Amino acid sequence: MCGIVAYIGHREAYPILIKGLKRLEYRGYDSAGVALLNGDLNIYKKKGKVADLEDAVKGKDVKGSLGMGHTRWATHGEPNDVNSHPHLSQNGDIAIIHNGIIENYATLKEALIERGHSFLSDTDTEVLAHLIEDIQKNTGAPLEESVRLALNEVVGAYAIVIISKNDPTKLIGARKGSPLVVGLGDGEYFMASDATPIIEYTKNVTYLNDNEIAFIKEGKLSVKTIDNVEKTPYIQTLELNLEAIEKGGYEHFMLKEIHEQPRSIYDSIRGRFDPTLGSFAMRSLKEYEGKIKNLKRIIIVGCGTSWHAGLVGEYLFEDIARIPVEVEYASEFRYRNPVINEDDLVIAISQSGETADTLAAIELAKEKGATIFGLCNVVGSSIPRASHAGAYTHAGPEIGVASTKAFTAQVAVLTLWAFGFAELRGKATKNDLRNAFAELESIPQKVEKTLKCEEQIIELAKIFKNSHNFLYLGRGYGFPVALEGALKLKEISYIHAEGYPAAEMKHGPIALIDAEMPVVVIATKNDIYEKVISNIQEVKARKGKIIAVVTEGDDKVKKMADYCIEIPETKEYLEPLIATIPLQLLSYHIAVLRGCNVDQPRNLAKSVTVE
Ligand code: F6R
């Protein structure tokens, strides 16, 4: 949700900012803007993509070694040039960029208007720039102190960066609820929403904590809280490399990320189990073994695709470890006064580790005494830091807005956890673990093999690209896969799609089925195979077009379905890891054929840091 990048040092800032904004564009792409200080404070901003900003800026003065850039996902005020960031204070001396929402902006704005301020935009952000200036004028405090005092008046979430025409050696950033990382180079500093704009220049970074302000002043970094307590920044060295955040020859990040799944699944399970010994070695959970043995219930919270991974988790933990599980949309959980006990384990799943609703759900559960395990992909993000323990998924940076490799990585780790928990609770033997882990180890190759169906999927995409609706059906472990398939299709191709438990279809959605309706069915050979076949018959009887995902060598469904995509056989509980792949490819190719922007679908953003 909005991308922020800033630079102070000895190089020209503009190229660093533009490159950084392109890397952050996945966070929002309604508008983009930069502010550059070179004697004058020059602001350039434009509705649309970073490329539109670049066009608009051609031939203009973009000099300056202090600057900041912003790519926006609109919250307050429609996406247009005026509402784009950066925003200026009343006298135009202070510029600000912001990711988040200032909830009390209307009250602050009213008070500022009474004091003679006038505003150009509809944004909450502009109010903060005016407030800082107002405080500076009334107190005579330096810029950094005025920022601190202003933040004490703000309610809401923010990552902000501020520069001022009158302070050419200062760069100030602060965070509460939205991420901000500071990069420390050789005589230069960077600030950004994530590390991707920074790693080309330095791997030394510090992640700000909530309520912290970073001041770069005359070449030195200091950090303090908004309550004026000095902090020693924790500097860490990033392992991220540049290659991981580039397209590597693929047309889109999404396609690259789909094809990376054999590796990302492998990386997410590697070193965490021993298939020969049947042992589970998730060191980070070691001190919680007693808790795991005695817990009464698991509550899984997440949003979107991560919520779908949570649903697979529900099947896994109940089926394998015999622990009752509830899977909750984080956004509902946080507001419905849920019953949470100290014996509960809350598993928060999030690719970005920054999703505001998931973070709020964690805070609520923590207050009530539950133990929190975070399962996230972005190292150093807020959710792992707010959790008691957990694991990273090691899927590598996911830049396509539609989540693909993060989902399978989440499911892979949840599978390990389910077996690890089962062993601790006496529900699985070493031998069960040996068998399960041996099969889990073979999944990356099976995914590799499944990816070979791409040519067939392209042909299917050509046939169905103009459909107006799609139905996705599955049962058991196939149900979350169906939901995920439908979500992928609607978010990147804008075709309406519904995921349903196959048997539930007859309670309503069956009314939609006619010869125009493609129905994607997960019909792999498992315990409920025969039941799914009956559901396929029901669709066929109404002339629906069946696209079935079947187990290699299947001949029964093949006789009924209009199209079959074969996937390698595996254990039922591992099927989501494989069956998801053709559905990701189907949505990708349909979206490409429809001319959609696959990596940056309309209205979406990768990291949803607002409610
Ligand atoms: C779907 C998608 C979203 C995210 C959701 C949660 O492709 O990307 O539905 O899954 O916004 O995001 P994270 O996992 O970052 O918490």
C-alpha cells in the first residue's frame, strides 16, 4: 500500500528514486511523484504509473542529492495529479510522502484551517505537512522536533519521509503500522518501504519499529521514539540479491514466480526435517513444544490467498495432528469479540508480513494471552516481529501482485508443522513422519513436472478467455484450491469467478450452470474422488463445460470432462501443492490474452497496510 523511497548522499537522487519506485510499484500504482532538493524544492507528480511520471519529468530539472519518491495506492482522495504525493506544507518549504492513513486528519485539518491554512488536495497526508510547519512556526523547534511533536498528535498508521527546503542536510522518516527501512551506505542513506530499492547500493539496513523516528542529519543516523527516547538502531545485513527481484527473462513477475515454485517449496522445507530419521527440526518452535503438546485449539488468521493457505492448514492440522482448528478472516476476527484462551495457538499467515488486519488480529489475540506463531515471507516485516515464534517461508521476493509461490510455500510449511505437532502429541509415529517427509521431498519435482502442462493451458486459455463467469469446485483438500483458483482468475483477468465446495453447488450455484459456464473441478484420485465424479455429472447434465484437474493416468473423469489437466499422483494432503499450479497458469494466460496488466491488476496492491 503505497511505496516510499528516499535518498541523501553524494549521488544524484533522481535515478535512484525512479528505479526504487519501479521496484515498489507493486505496492500501488495510482500515481507517482518525486521531490528533489537542489537549492529549490522541486516536486513532480503524476497520476498513473512511474513510467508516466518519467515522461512528465523529461526535460525538467531533476538535479539534487537529497530527494524522495512515492508510488500511491489511493485511500483519501481520487487518484489524480493533485492528490499524488509528495505534498507540501502551507509555505511550500516542507515536503512529505506517506504510506498509511491518518485517521484524525479531518479534525486536524479543521483546526489548521481555523489557523489560516488552506489545502490543495483531499488527502490526509497534506494535513501532516501543514501540521509540522504549524508546530515549527509556533514553537521555533527544529524540523526533527517539530516532526516528533506532530506525530504525537496523529492517530492512525504511517510510514512517512520528510525533507525541508531549509534543512538540506536532513532526511527524516518515521513509522507506525506501515513499514520503513533505512539503508546505510558509504556516506549515503536510503529510506524505503522495503529493501528492494536499497540492496543495489548497500546491504546494511535497519528496520524501524513502530513509533520510531529516524533522523539523518549531517551524515549521521539517529533514532528516537515519538516519546523522545533515544534508540540504538539494530543494523542487519540483508541476504537478498538483485537477481531475485528482477524478471529474469520472463514476461511478467507472476509467470517467473509460478515457475519458481519447485525451488521456493524446496527452500521453504529444506533443513526443517529429516526424512530418514522422521524428525522435525523447526528450531524456532523448540521452546514452544510444551505449549504445542497441550494446546486446545489453533486459530489461523490471514487474508486473501494467505487465508486460503490457512484453510489448507485447517485440513492438515485436523486430519494429521487431530487439533481443532478455526480459520478466520483477520478483518472479521479483529472486530467480533472472539473467544480466545491462553491455551490457544494463533497462526498468522501473511506473505508481506504487513497486512494491517492480520497484524491487528495478532495484537488482539496477544492481549488475550494466546501464543502467536507468524508464517510470513518478508524477512523483518511487522507480523514476524509481533509474533512469539514462527517461521519464514523462504519463497523469495514475491513481486507480482497476485500471490502464487507464497501460497505453496505457506502450505508446505503448514504441512511440516502439522506433522511436527502430530508427533509431539502422539498422533503420528516416526514412521508416519518418514513416509510423509519422503513424499514432501518429492513435491518440488512433481511441481516441475506439472509446470509442463503450460502449453495445454495456453490452448484452454484461448478457448475460455472471453467467458464472463467461471465456477471452481473442489472437495476436501481440493476446496481451498478451488477458492484460490477462483481468486487468481478474478483478480488478474477481471472475470467473475466463484470457488465452491463441489457438493454445495446444488444448494444454489447450480442455477448458474449452462453451456456458457466453464467449471474447473479438482478431481484427483483420493478418498472423495467418486463423490466429485457425481458432482461432475451434475454439471454435465446442465451442459456446463468441465475443465478437470485429474491424477495422471485417470480414465474415469477423462470420459466425462471436456478437458483434463493431469497432475502427478501424491498423498491427498499434499495435493494442494500441485493442483494449484495449473490454476495459476490458467488465470495467468487468460489474463495475458485479455490484455490485462498481470503484475499490477487494477485497484489492487501487494501489501495491504490499511484496514
Ligand atoms: C491474492 C493476494 C491477496 C493477498 C492478501 C494477503 O493473490 O495477493 O489476496 O493474499 O492481501 O496478503 P498477505 O499474504 O501479504 O498478508
